[in-house]
Amino acid sequence: MDALIIGAGAAGLAVAEALAERGWEGDITLVGQENYVPYDRPPLSKALLSGEQEFDFVSLCSEESLQNNNINLVKGKTATLLDATQKVVNFDDGSRMIFDKLIIATGVDARDLPATQHIDAALTLRTFEDSMKFRGLMTEGKEILVVGAGFIGLEVAATAILKGCTVHVVEPSPGVLYGKFPEVLSERIRQSHEEKGVNFHFGQVVEHWNAPDGVLESVTLSDGTTITAEAALIGIGTIPTTGWLADSGLTIANGIMCDAHGLAAEDIYAVGDVSNWFLPLIGENRRIEHRLSAGEQAQIVAAQLTGTDAPALDLPFFWTDQYQEKWQGYGYVDWQADIEIVHDDKEANKLVAVLRKDGVLEAVIGKNAVKQLMPYRRELKLAAQAAGAAKL
Ligand SMILES: Cc1cc2nc3c(=O)[nH]c(=O)nc-3n(C[C@H](O)[C@H](O)[C@H](O)COP(=O)(O)OP(=O)(O)OC[C@H]3O[C@@H](n4cnc5c(N)ncnc54)[C@H](O)[C@@H]3O)c2cc1C
């Protein structure tokens, strides 16, 4: 029995390692399109981007540790087609691989702006190379434009401010993290950024990129404002990397639809950002782009494949670091849920907010409040289980 894993990011590596740990007896082949050992992405907008850390900080394994686990890593190879009936994957170099069990872990691509294709200093941020390139552009005194006030845009804005850059953030919505985070908390985040010097342009899009010969000089916004910009980071969301699966027969609907154990079709599983699992806790499918979910899903799939005990899927956990503020959350965040701020210590810059829907606890979010969040976790899990059971 041979396992083939496509996508050598956090989720793909975690499946490979979990299979090895759980006694998988066949070959484990991990194929990735990048030319690096699997690495962690959260630092790409934080410590790696700022220059505090280098690749050894983000790498998740070494060639040696992979060999010790009998994991065969194939780098620089892109899967282009899946024949699920014949159990074959084709690659860009013309080669093919057959499998007994396939695990798809191809993650997501950063959504791009076609108007910036010809501009050298306008980048999305998904890979180690993107981060290193933007780090090189983001030196002290530079005029940095961020398009999109989502998590990645805000983290880049914070890092750029800490590096001594001038920062403008352009966002079509009326606020930061709009539609993702409760408004009262988004407001707090906006205030922190403004206090540090970030210039927001809400309700605006970039109408014109002024970049003669591909060299960015300025942009014009929809309200006619012109902003000087030497480099731009496009942080406008992601698209699940499923193009190569178009003719596979798998059900693709905002990622690869899976059951509660990651099964997408007979002998085919999906994990990580690209997957859209059924979540018994809430009684519906949901695609989750959180680093820790990738690791948990990997353990569940490896348990299925090896017939070993599977851990239960925990509630989603996310975090974002901006300046000295570490925001964390447990649960399924609905930005329109009823919110109650139960702890608000402005001096210590700590905050805890609980989110309820129809009186049922759904999520808890904290700022610099790791310990204070803990008591809510058990309560949340019980509430989610009750809600999930009611929907089954
Ligand atoms: C800048 C940034 C900051 C983040 N910060 C946080 C954070 O603070 N907290 C948090 O919880 N999460 C964060 N995330 C999200 C987190 O990194 C992801 O949830 C996690 O990386 C998912 O792992 P994955 O293996 O599913 O996908 P990925 O890590 O994207 O790995 C997928 C791999 O598959 C490869 N691949 C794609 N297509 C093919 C193909 N056809 N053939 C072969 N290989 C292919 C890709 O090249 C890639 O290496 C951040 C992400 C980014 C980009």
C-alpha cells in the first residue's frame, strides 16, 4: 500500500509524519511544487518579513528527518491532473505516479490583481520567496501600499510600520477585517494601527497604477486621491488550489468537499486549506484556513489510513500578531454574532470578548489574554457539540 501526498506544506508534511509515526507500512511520497523542504507560513507576514528570522525558523523539517521517517520528498514538481479511476497523478514534467491512497494538500493561491501583473514591486504573499522579496522592498523610509485590510494586509502593515515605512492601506469595505471579525473588535484593531501611523482609505479601490516601465511610483484611488507608493502588497484573499482537479470527478465547492474524516472519494483524502470538511460539531461543511487545523486534520486522516485511534477535531483556533498585540480566538467566529466584552484592561492592553448567537456561545476572542481565554474553551466545545447534535 503506497501513500502519495500532493502538496508539501504544513498539512501535507503533517500527514506524512503522522503516517510514519502511526506505523504505515508502504511507501510515503510527498510531492510539492516548491523547491524547499516544507515550511510554516504564519511567519511570512511576521518574523520572517521583519527580518528577525530566517528560513531555519520557518522550516518544518530537514532532509535528514524526512529520511529518518522514510518519507520520500519530491520537490519542484507540480501535479497537473488526477485520474481517480486509474489512481494516477500526472505532473508538469510529463511524469506520472500511481497510488493506493492519495492525500491532497495543495493549499490555496493568493488572489491577485490583474492590473499589477507588469509591476515588479507589487506582490502577493504566500511563499517564502514572496516574503523575502517584499522584505527587501520594505526598508526604512519606503512608501508601502497595502491593498486589503484582512489579516495578512494588517500584519504586513504592522511589520512595515515597525520597519520605519510610511504605510497606506486601501480597502473597499468600511473597516478592517470587515465581514470576518465583530465590528467592535475591528474598530479596536483599526485604532491601534492608526495610533502607530497607518493611513487607511476605506471604501476605496485602486483605479490606476502609475508604474512606467513596471516601476511603481503612485496609485490613484476611486475618490481621486493619489498616493505615492514604492511597493505594494496585495492581500485580497485566497483561492483553493484545485485547478488541477477539474476533471477528477471530486466534488469541488469552495475547496474539496470531504466527510468528517477528510475522505473526498474512495481512497482519496484532502487536508489543510484546500479541504472543506464536514464538521460534526456544527453539522455543516466548512473550509478553514488556520495553521493548527491543518495539523489536526492530518492526524485524523493518518489515523483512518493506519487504523489507529483518531483525535477528535478540536474547535478552530486562530491567532494574529500585530505590533505588541496578540489576538487569539477559539470557535466559529460569526462577525454578526452578539458580542459581549467581558474583560477590558486598557492599561495592560488586554481584552476578552465572547460571541453568542441565539444565546449560544459560539466563539471567544482575546487580545494579549492567553490565560483568560482558557475557561471559555470547554464551555465552547460543549455548546458547539450541542448545536452540532441538534443539526444532525
Ligand atoms: C502570510 C501568511 C500568514 C499566515 N498567518 C497565519 C496565522 O497567523 N495564523 C494561522 O492560523 N494561520 C495563518 N496562515 C494560514 C496558514 O499558514 C495555513 O492555514 C497553512 O499553511 C495551511 O497549510 P496547507 O499545507 O494546507 O497549505 P500550504 O501551506 O499553502 O501548502 C500547500 C503546498 O502545496 C503546494 N502545491 C500547490 N499546488 C500544487 C500542485 N498542483 N502540485 C504540487 N504541489 C502543489 C504549494 O506550493 C504549497 O507548498 C497564514 C498564511 C499566510 C500565507
